[in-house]
Amino acid sequence: LIQETHYATYKALEIKESVGDRAFYVHLDYHPSDKHKSNTVVREAIGFVMGQGLDYELKPHAHAASSAADYLGRNGGHFKRQPINA
């Protein structure tokens, strides 16, 4: 699970300058509630993101992460390639 945090954080660092002064958060696909298994890595994930100087959002407010995870879950863990129309 924590590898997802690393990927998202490194990508966020790559594009951070392009965002400028706008609100910018790393969306983490983890839920802080004890009812969810992802709860076990919430503190580690938050610490990693904040240690890189970034802010974060968790479920249910991490809409980007939740949407991507739902999509991957419905599609066997893969993003479908869409043809590019020129």
C-alpha cells in the first residue's frame, strides 16, 4: 500500500511548480477509520507526504484517488488505453 503513496508523492513533486499558488493535495487512497484495512498505513503515508512539503487528502475527501482505485477495481487493475484521434 505505501508504494502508492511514494508514486503519487513523486509525481506531485514533479508537477508542483506548474500548479503555482493554487491549492494542491496528494490524494491518498486510505481511510482513517479502523473499519478499513488501509487504516494501518495512514500515519506512515501522511508522514511521508508531509515530509516532502506537500499537503494530503484522505478518503472520503480524496476524490482523485478514490476514483482511480474504483476504476482499476472494475477493470482488473489496468487502465484501458484509449485511441488518440488526430
